[in-house]
Amino acid sequence: MQHSIPDSQKTPDRRVALGACLAVTVGAVGVYKAIETLVSPALPIIQAELGATRSEITWVMTGVLLTGPLVTPLVSRLADIYDKRKLIMAIMMIVAIGTLVSSMSASMHVLIIGQLLQGFGLSLVPLAFGIMKDTQPAGFMKFGNSLMISAIYGSTAVGMLVAGPIADNYHYTYLFWAPFLMLLILICAAWKLLPPCPPKAKIRPSIDFKGLVLFAVALGSFLIGLTYAPEWGWGSTSFLSVCALSGCSLLAFVWAELTHKDPLVELRVLRSLSVTAGLILMTAAGYSINSFFVSVPMQVQQSLSTGYGLGATATLTGLILVPGVLIGVAAPIVTLVERYAGLAAASIMGPLIMGIGF
Amino acid sequence: MESAGSLPIVVASMLCAGFGSGVTITQAMNLMVMGVPDDRVGTFSGLNFVAKAVGATTGAQVVGGLLSTASGDVSQAPEWNHFVYVFSMGLVICMIAMACAFVGGRSFSKSYANAKVERALR
């Protein structure tokens, strides 16, 4: 463990310094998690404001989520080479620029660019955990972890609750001003309060840019195909070509990762069935929760005359979506089920309950 | 499968979605932690969140695509049928995940039991 805050510092001062580090890292992750779901209750309002189609409007959410999986492995690798304090400040700056771009957007394209930049924020999660590990003493780590998890789920709920009234009463661009200002404060706080967190070993692992590009092409082309499929037709040559491009890029990515010395993603571990099952469960959880976050606002905000709409405002939509972030209360129940019914039963319980939700 | 226009049912389905995804994420992390060497847990926990983000982007885009089908007019509300497609698709994904989780959970339990027996025999 590398304590960047000197042990010689007087105890009260040291506690304040440790608390400040924790506040900055937890705050950075909390703001990003709020950004991730902020637009969900306002999707139909933004769609009407910008005259977007339903598949285009989902890019407002997809944009934030798309850059995350591409950038996070790269940033995690950069954290092995460079100072994590500088990296967290740089990422927060990119996210702040993203919120500024979104707050000044007057067209779908500009808004999506802003959202794509905000997606860099996902890499704040491993960076924050890394900084916590470098700066906090062992006794503080458990407290730090639980605080981080509370911040992740708490801020997601707060983001949804706050977004509704803002979208109902003001222009949607106001949604992005609060996170922008909070990020500016956090950048200044990180600059002033975080100690340097240099890499532990003087290693310079190579960065797998080929893998990164192939993964971006595979995921990006698939998502673009899904966006334009309603226009092109689900069986059209254009849609099938884009899917073929995505499939080929994915195969090339797998080959590149298996042959690279320092792969972006260590795919060999997928030989373990439990790891593969874990990844599939995680993908299914992401899929399910986001299909609810996109479809429920589109349903409940339709007028009563449609026969299925509830004529809900964005504020009410935010309240309806909040139970979707009950994720935090599940952990103790899983432990109990696993103890009494076994690992397989505990593993199928989650998808079963999500399936009932659908 | 959600029925049309009922607030309690929408809220109940959101509760199931939230609680179900919470259980799923926790168990996914458990399976991952059990399956990788201790010194690599950090790296692979990150991979888990990447998988979640890939699922999330696909979920959002699939829903957008399905709700747009056959309704070119932006101002026109999607038909209820399209929501049914969305929910059916989600249900299929959950069933696939259940099957994989069952196989993954069982395989780990078996290998864990075998290791215990081997240790006992030594």
C-alpha cells in the first residue's frame, strides 16, 4: 500500500486530508453516475424539442454509454503508466466539456457529441478506486468502498428525481449546468487536495490501439445498424452489411486480443465458465435496465388517448424510474439465497426477477 | 409482460427491474471474483462494468429501433405492439442469461466440490 499522504502528518490533519481525498473521488464518480441517467425522464421532451426520431433520440442515452466501454480499458492501462491524479483531472475535464457542449446544444448532433464526451466518465470508476487504494489506509478502504457504492446508486436516483422537474419547467439544456459546475469544483478540489498517485512499478506496458479500434468499429457499427434499421428495413442489404462489418471486426478483435502481449481485454479468462456466466449476467443486467429506462418514459409520457400512455410529466416519470435503481439493496439477499439454495439458484434469481418485470 | 396503461403495473415492473438487476449484478461480481486469481480481481471487475455498458448501449438502441419500426412520423405515438416486442426481447435476454447463469453456477459449484474432495484426499 502506498500512502501518498505522509504518516508523519498530525492525526487530525491527516484525517482531514484522507477525508478530502475520499470526498473528491466519491464526488467524481457520483456526478458521472447522475449524468448517466439524467436524460432518461426527459427523453420524450428532448425528442419533441429537437424533432428527432425515436431511434435517434436513444443516442442521447447511448452516447453516454458508448464511449465508456471503449475508453475505460484504455484509461485503466494509462493508470499503470501515468499519475492517477492527473488522469482523473483530465477525465473530469473531458466530461465537463461534454456537459458544456450538451448544455449549449441546439441540434441532435451537437447534443450527441456532448453525450459522447460525457461517456468518458465511466473510466472515473476504476480511477477513483485506484486512487482510494493508493491514498487510504487499509482500515479506511471498506468504509471508502461502501461510500463509493452508496454514491453510485444514490446519485443515480437523485439524477432521475432532479431531472424531471428541470425538464418540465425549464429548457432541457438546464439539465447539464449543475453537473458542469460540480465538475469544475471537483477539478479544482482534485488539483488542490489529491496527492500525486504515481504508478507503483516503473513498467511501461504497451497500449493495444489495434484492439481498441476494432472494438470501437464492432460496437459502433452494430449500434449504427440498429439506429437506421427501422429506416433501411431489418432485412435490408445495408443493415446486413453493417452487421457483417460488426461481426468481422469482433472476430478480428478476438484474434488481436489473443495474440497481443498486453491485450486491452484478457479474453483467455473466458475459458472459465463462471467468469463467462458473470459477463453474460452483467450484459443482460445492463440491457434490461436500459431498455426499461428508454421504453418506460416513452410509454408513460404518451397521452391517455393512446390506450397505454399515462400522460405523465417528466417529474412523475423520474419518480416512476427511481425503483429501477434498487440495485444497492440486493447484495445481502443474494448472500442469503446463495447460503441456503446454492450458487446456481442465486445466479438465476436475478434474470428471473428481471424477466417478471418485462 | 406489462399491460397497457396501468401505473401500478409500470411501478411494479420497475421494482422488478431494479431489484432483479441488483441481484444479477451482485451475483455476476461474485461469479467473476470466484473464477479469477486473487491478484487479477481488480482488472476483471473493470471488465464486468465494460460488459454492463455494452449491454446497456445495445439495450437502449434495440428499444429505440423497435419503437421506431413502422412509424416514420416522429409525432405519431408508437403502437402498443412495438412495446410488446421490446418486452418480449427483454424476456428472451433474461431467459438466455438464466440458462448461462445456471450452467456457470453449477460448473463452479462442481469444480469447487471437486477441489474440496481432492484436498481432502491429499
